[in-house]
Amino acid sequence: MLAAIVGLLGGLAAVGLEQLIEHGTHYLVGRYTHLGEPQIFQFRIGVLLLPAIGGLVSGLAMVWLCPNAFGHGTDALTHAFHRNLGDFPLKGPMVKGVAAAGVISCGGSAGPEGPIAAVGAAIGSSIGKLFRLTPRERRIFLVSGCAAGVGAIFQCPLGGALFAAEILYSEPEFESDGMIPAFIASVIGYSTFMLFPGFGKHMLSGAQSLAFSSPFELIPYAMLGLLCGGLSIVFSVSQRFVEHRAVPGSHLPRWLAPALGGLATGAIALVLPQVMDGRYRFIQNAMDGSLFHYADHAPIVWAMLFGAVALLKCVATALTVGSGASGGVLGPSVFIGGAAGAFLGSFIESIYPGTFPETLRQALIPVGMGGVLAASMRTPLAAVVMVTEMTGSYGLIVPLMLVCTSAYVVGKRYGLNREQVKTAADSPVHAADAILHLLEATHVEQYMERDWPLLASPDTKLHDLVERIKPGTRPVFAVIKSDRIVGLISVPDIRKVMDHPNLADALIAGDMMTERISSVTPAQNLYEALEVFKIENHDCLPVVAGDGSHKFLGMLSRERVFDAVRQNMMQTQEFIFREHAGLAAIDQEARLQQLVMGVTPEKTDRVQRLMVPLDALGKSLRTADFRNQFGIQVIAIEQPDGSIQCPPDIDTPLVSSVRLVAVVM
């Protein structure tokens, strides 16, 4: 249900952002140039200044309304997942989303997909906070919100879910806990979004009939994979240079840098206005062939145009987003890949006319979109599915697999999302996965104590309870009435009334017990039980029947839960040392360190491993008199196999193969 709510809100947010950009582009940058046409060198003052105005407004909005926001959309949500307990406040992404609509409408080279991914993720995180979910559950809905936003804006429900689960890691790995909620949210978000343009449409049309038909076609596709990987490197290096060198080195105010970045973007657009295209019109016209009706150029001329657009789009996006203007890099990645595919098709045609059919040259465009997306976002598997759904090019699965994986291998080192970690094992989120899986797989009934010895009825006298308390223990009495638990009595409860001798003889269990208690059922897992322990702060929890009768079945103690974890960790450690013998040295070193800290915690450098002196060989610790003869006190003996003997045997003759662990006097 919550995933569906996140999906609905994410889909509506995508609709709002889409409408803002659609109308804004029409009334602003659309008044000065036609972005889907092949015209170049259009010296218009609006083309030059509009991106600067958009950058200035964005910079001021960010400084005034959310000064602590950082990074583009996917960067920010990845940071919130790994480093901020899944807490992603909605204000920053909302402001950046609206500001991104203004930047794109003014011709800034940025995309709406990253901001809507962040807005969706923030919606999911906010839903988690509203329902007071755990950080782990908040992260799941953060992923779900990202899936809803991307699945809606790109019109790819399956691809959006896979993207949200894959974007968190630089290696091809998925956040498995969030997959099912992400599917649900993405489906609802996509369905909500498609109510407006109508179902059956694709974000880019013209690729539905294209298909892979010959193994010889793998040659240009292999070339395209390398090209897309190289372009993703150019894109990333440009972005990092502007963001980490040019802007900090200029010492400009934070609100002014996006304006100058926009002005530089406008200067590039005077030469190639296509870099301002945030609606994929140029790519769409290249795919369906309508672009070529504007001019009858030779293939090499078209290749030069497409190549220049791809390269300068990298630079223009770096100047826009890298300077601090709101906007994402997800959409530009798709645009650059499409231009790269169009370039390669025209280039091959100019060198080997008629060698490959026109349908192949068309197919290179959607496949190239997937290539740069896979490499720059480091999401090769999601990119295959996303482009397939975005364009309806289901017949191009084979070349998409080849291009996306090869481009990823070439460019993955230079991905745009610096907050990604390599794998789940490198994320703080998954540091306790082994323990969590154990707790979730173990049920209360496996560790509950059915024959709880400390039972009492409500009318049991205090004197009788005190007599049953063994010295040195902290018992918890379960007060039972008609097979149902009605309260708990702990030692602190008894001590409160023992201070009043006049009351001690008159009190019964019903007067002292804590009536408002929480319980667990045998079917619940130990992780859920620990959550109840945290809330109630009790050492024991009553276990009751889960059939509604609340019949008392036994007790679950914290100690039994900790025993379960400790036993599992010891078994795991034993298996690890059997499987990887070299790691045993780490365990031995850790034990030695614990021994050292126990002897002299402040000056650990005084404890050293020493060889047995020649004068002491064959003697025992008792007869060698190490304190007077050598100025050391032996506290342990390290055997040849690395094991530590502590305390040491003072009567065993010393041999050269052992080491003395000693405190230097």
C-alpha cells in the first residue's frame, strides 16, 4: 500500500515537472530557435542570454531556499541511501526540480530525469518518516520513489525499477530489499503519468520495427560500444573539471556561478543550438528521418554535425550542471548516446556507402542511447531495459546487451555518480547484513523458554516472591491469570516497595506488577522481537499465542537472543578460518591485542613479542628469572601455530620456536 502511495505521488510529480518544461520550453527558448532542426550558427541574443538567466534564477533559488542541497539528483539520493539513514528531506529536491524546469526551459543543457528521480526518492523517504518506519524501511521507500519518478518520466516501468535498485552501486549489483516495492511504485507511477499523454506511446518513436537480423551487424555495434564508453569518459571528465576545478578556482559566489555557466552554454548554442535540446527533438528527428528533409548534405557532413553535437553536449551539460544550476545528467546521457549512434551510422555510410541498410543506421541511435547511459550512470542492466521500453525497440535486445556492457566496461571508472559504492559489501547500510538475516530467519519459538519458572498469580504475596529470588540474579516474574499474562514484576518493582516495611507484608503481585506490557508471538522473528525490546526496555518479553487468545506460552529473554547471535557468529568465524586459513592470523593478532590491552591499556608499546634468549633455552619460566635477568615480565607464550598460551605454563622448558609475549620493564 505504501509503495502504491509513493508511486502515485511520484507519478504526479513527474506529470507536474513535465508540464512545466513543456510549456516553459515553448514560451521561452522555443521562441528563439527550433531545437529539432539541423541549423547551425544562429547568432540570436535570446539564445545567448536565456541560459544565463535560467542559471541565475536557479542559483538564487538554491542559495535562498535550500543552501545545503548538493549534487545532481541521483548523486543526492545515493548519498541519502548510504550515508544518511535513508533520510532525504523533500524541500531540497522540490526546489531543485522546479528550478531545473526553469533552467531547461531557458535552454540550459540539463535533464529533468535526475531531479524527478530525487523528488520521487524524497517522497518515499518522507512517507517513511510520516509512518515512523525504521531507517532500513525508509531506504526501501527511497528506492521505490526513485523507481516511480524514473519509470514515469522515461516511460519505462520495468527499467525504472531496475535503475533505482542498480544506481546505488558502481558494480552491476541490485538493492534486492527494495526490488518488489520498487516494481509496485514504478508501475503506479508510470500508469499515473501515462494518463496524460495516453497509453501506447513511447518517449521516442520510430524504433518499434527495428530488429537485429545478422551477426555481421555486430561489427558496427561493437564499434558503437567503444564510442559510447569513450564519450561517457569525456562527459564525466568535463563535469568534474567544471565542478571541482573551474568553479572553485574562480571564487565566484554560489549564486553567480550558474549564470556564467549558462552564459557559456549560450555561447556554444550560438554555434550549435541543438545542445539546448532537453526534449530529445533533435534525436527524434534523426531517428525517424525527418531531420534529413531540412538539408541535402553528404553523409560525412551529417557525421560531423552529429559528432559535434555529441561532444559539445558533454561540455554544455558540464557548464550548466557542473556550475551549480539545477538539473540532471541522466537525460543528457541519453541524448549524447543518441547523437553518437547517429554519428557512427553517417560515418560508416560516408566511408562504405550502401554496406549497411538504413534500418541499421537508425537502430544505432536507440542502442547508442543505452550505451552512454550504461557507462555514465554505471547501470548496464537497467540501461538495456530502459531504452527498450523508452523506444519500443524490443528487437534490439541483442545489440543493446553488447553495447551497454562494452560501454560500461570502458567507461565505468569515470561514472558521474560519485556517491556510489562499489558493491553492497562496501555500503555502511549492509555492514550488519549477516546478523540481520540471521535474526529475520530465526523465529521466537526457537529461543523462547516454555517452562518459565518464575510464575505468579495476581494474589501471590510479596513475601513469597522475595523468597524465590536467588542471590545475584535479576528475575522477572510473569503474573498469570486464567492462562493469560496480566503483568510483569521485576526486581526494581520489588525494591520500590521493600523500602516501606509496613507495606511489604500487605502487598500482593497484583499491586506491584506492570500491567501495560508488550508481547511477541512464536511466529515473529527475532529482529521484530528486538524492536519490541528497544521500545519496552525489558529484559524479558512474554510470548503469547498468535490466534487471538493471548494465551501465555513462555518468555523470551534478551540473553537468549544474544546467545543466538553469538553462536551464529562463532560458527561463521569457524567456517571462515577453515575456508581461508590465512585469515586466522588476523584472529590471532586480535586476541593478542586484547591480551595487551588487558595488561597495560595505556602503553601498548611496552608489550612486545620477543624471541627466547639463548641463555633461557631449555629452561622454564620459573627457573629463567626473566624479570631480573632480562628486565621483562612474560605474560603469554605464542606457539608456532600462532595460538596464544595465557597464562603461560611456568614449568615447560622453552624452545626456540616459540615467542614470548612480555612487558618490557
